[in-house]
Amino acid sequence: MEDREQVRREFRDAVNLTPKELEDWLDTDESRAVGQKDGGESVGHASGRRIVELLRTKKDDLTDDDYAHMRKVVGYVHRHLAQRPGGDVEDTPWRYSLMNWGHDPLKR
């Protein structure tokens, strides 16, 4: 199996919001308004809730399923960053979608 330390490192690099920042964001109308929905919560919004849990889980308690989700998050963030639109992205669905996945492209 691939190196779990590497997966955790890539996940930490991709997710630049703290659990509290992400929770606060997920409570906004902007967060709920973006993403692919199957009638209810969007995939990214559900992922954001899972990311909060992952950030608060001790590494020894992480499961294979957790690591699979961490890899999914890293892949999503990298793909989405590569599709950055031109101009000011502050109030865009592109940024809001990334934030649902734990990454704010405007955060330094």
C-alpha cells in the first residue's frame, strides 16, 4: 500500500482550512449553493463534513476508507486548481467549491 505518511502530507498541503474555518464555511448559504447534488447535499459539502472529521482524527485511528477519502480530496483540489478561471475569483462558484473541499485558494 502506498505510504500513508505521504497521503497525510499531501492531504495537509491540499486542505488549508482549519476544522473550525471549514465548519463555519459549511454553515453558509454560499457553501450549500455550489456543487453537484443528487436532490440533497452536494458531494463537496458532504466531503467537507468528512474532512472536518478527518482533521480531528488521530493518525493512528485513521482507516483505509479515511485514507481513500484523503486521496480523493487531494485529487479534487489539484484538478480544480488547474481549472482556475481568469479575473477575480473571490466570489465565484469555483472558489466556493474548493472551499467545500477544505481549500481556500485566496488563503495565504
